[in-house]
Amino acid sequence: MTTTDVTDASVAASEPQRPRAAGRQDWTAWPLYNAASSGYRGYWYPVVWASHITKDPKSYMLGGDKLMLMRDGGKIYALHDRCPHRGVPLSEGDQQFPGTVSCPYHGWTFKLDTGKLAAVITDGPDSKICGKLSVRTYAVEERLGLVWVYLPIADEPPHPIDDQLPRELTENTGIIGGRIQPRQGDWRFACENGFDEGHAKYLHRTALWRLFKPMPTWNITRIIPEGRWIYRVQDEVYWEATFPGVGKWTNKRWWKKKPDESKISNIGNTGAGKEVNPVIAAQKFPGFASLSMPGVLRIAYPTFIHYEFYVPVDEENHRYVGLMVNFVSGLGKAKFYVKYLGAIRWLFHGQFSGQDAWMVEVTDAPPEKLYRPDVSLTSWRNLAEEEYAEKLSAAAQFAPQKEARPARKRRVPAASAGTEPASTPVNGQSAE
């Protein structure tokens, strides 16, 4: 992002916006969100499982940036995946010297830690171009078995990754089962789908994951902020309803577990009654579904927490990172992992999540017409707009400054011999 991008966006975000008109169909009320088709910069994003990165370079796209990831001496490095010589991807190259990567075309060799050009194999040891060029490097961290890359806005230092991760993941130990999938569709559609209040009751009614679990027909829900997160809080739950002029509709079936309709659960969305894991109970989540920037969904169930990270790849694609975390120890870890690999991974992170992927791929908005449950969407957009405006403002001080060039003096043509110089105008008039 250029200096102009940072400055202009900050100014635009600080200017008061006109109130949204009833029935507005576009996203102009959220200009920064509207412009974030390739994601938000200034955040850490999970890219790939850490075990997949070796000494052989691999190419990834993140927020429209081409990245090369490789491991050297046990540490993972990320460089812009383009040799400045002729534009060949560095991920097509290999390592010829410790701590470096070499372009496969002419042997331009770059330091992994700084990105500086250290050697040009085909130009000899005294190549004059060495030290004069470099490729961009990105901050990298390994957490939760994943490789995380920081996408900078300008040249700002990255914030600590633990400040962005869900607190319960940094303060407790557990077992993680997860899946990473490339998916089509705008990352914003995926994020809004995850926090959407109404879709699960209807879209997922055919999911095998819900085969024996009841789901409400509709809810009265409100959104409350707490820290970096916004929460969906269920105030009223209706398991069936009669619609005037249409008929009765319910998610109840004779083979499903009968819900306890006398209680409202905000841990899990299939009914109250199940004992809650002590670690999850200690978090005191006000609602079972919560969302934070830059697009992290958290669904708290009684025995596990499900997380979804919607990672922008480009304007038309995103990376789905789904993690199921069970806070158990000892033999409980082995039992969970066997259960996850044997059934849950396919049922939950496969067929169930695949229904969401289907909807994200075919969604085409704006224009749009929203309804009452879409308070979850508008609350998320408001959160994103406010937080990112603050982030842009803070990053503006790190934007590279353009060098000031001295003003060029106009050359006055010399007077021809025998010609008197023209009179000098005074206040737009010629002197007499």
C-alpha cells in the first residue's frame, strides 16, 4: 500500500458518514469494508500447516501478495515470491547456500532473513549489483501447528501474534483437529456466513452432523460487544412455528434428541443440558457464537470450541482454516483424535462445512435486502469499519515518505542581439 493509500483511507474513515437509509442495498455505509475484497492488512493470518513447510520453497497467495515460504535451520521464512531480475517466482528455486534462496533462472541469491541480494551466481563474486537490491520479507510465527504471516499496511512493526489469537488458546492446552481448504468466493461472504444468525437452522438441517441433533426454527437474538469480539446472544428460542397462510414448520424429528424447551443455551446451539468443559465454562462467553477481526469465528460448544479463520487469497478466493479444539489431557487427547479422524473431520469439517462453502461460492452481493436476523452482519461490518480505521490511522506514521524534489527553474531564453528585453509586467499591466 502506498503512502497515499494509508493517508487517504485514514482521512476518509475519520469523516462522518451519512446515516444509512432504510432498505439500503449496497455497502457504502462501510467504505473500508467495501474496499476490503482482498482482506485487511495489519493482521496475522494462518497460511498452512507448519509441518508442510520444508527446505523446498513453496508458493502461497495471501491478501493479493505472492509469498514464498521455506524452512531453514528450523525457522520458517517468508519472502515476496518474485525475483526482481525477470520476475521469476523464487518458489521455483532452491537453496544453494545456507540462509539463502536462489532464483532458478540466473542464480540471483537472496538472504532469507533480510531479503537482500547476496550473490549473483552467473555474474561472479564481484557482481556490482549485490547489496543494491532486495525482495520484501514478511514476519512469520508458528502457533497451534500453523504458519502465520503478518501482512503489513506500511512499514509498521507487527503486533505480537498472541494479542490477536483467542485468549483461551494461548492460556490453555488442548488437542486440535483441523482442516485447511482453498475455496472460491469472497472471504467476506465466508465470514458473514459463519456469524450469520439464521442460516444454520435452515441450510444445515440436512447435514449429517445434525442428524440426531435438534435445531430451533427461529430465535430472538441480540449482538453485544466484549473486548475485541462481538457475541450473538440468544434471548428467546422457538423450536417450531406456525406461519400465517402457510403452515407449521419445525426442525423436530422423531429420531432426533428431544430439546429441553424450558432452558435457553448460549453454549452450543442445539439445546441446553449437556455438561460444559471446565475450561470452556471458565471463559464465561456471553454467547456461543463470536467474531473478531480480521475474520475469526468462534463457536463454543459444551465439550469443544470450533474456530474458523477466513483467510483472503485474492478478490475471488479465500482459504478456509477450521480448527476444532478439545481442552482435555492424557488419554482424553487420544480419544478425541481417534474420534476426530474417524468421523468428525469428514462430518463437521467436510460435509457440514461444505454446505457453507456452497453458499459462499454462489452468493452475489451487493445489492442486498437485509432482514431482522442480519443484525449479526451489520454489527460485524460496524466492528470491522471502526477497528480498521484506527489501525490505518496508527500505521500512517510508518508509511514511507516520498523524497522532496527541488523545484525546477524555468529557463528564460536569451534575448537576440539588437533586441530590447520585454518590459516586466506589474500587477498584470505592462510598465509604460
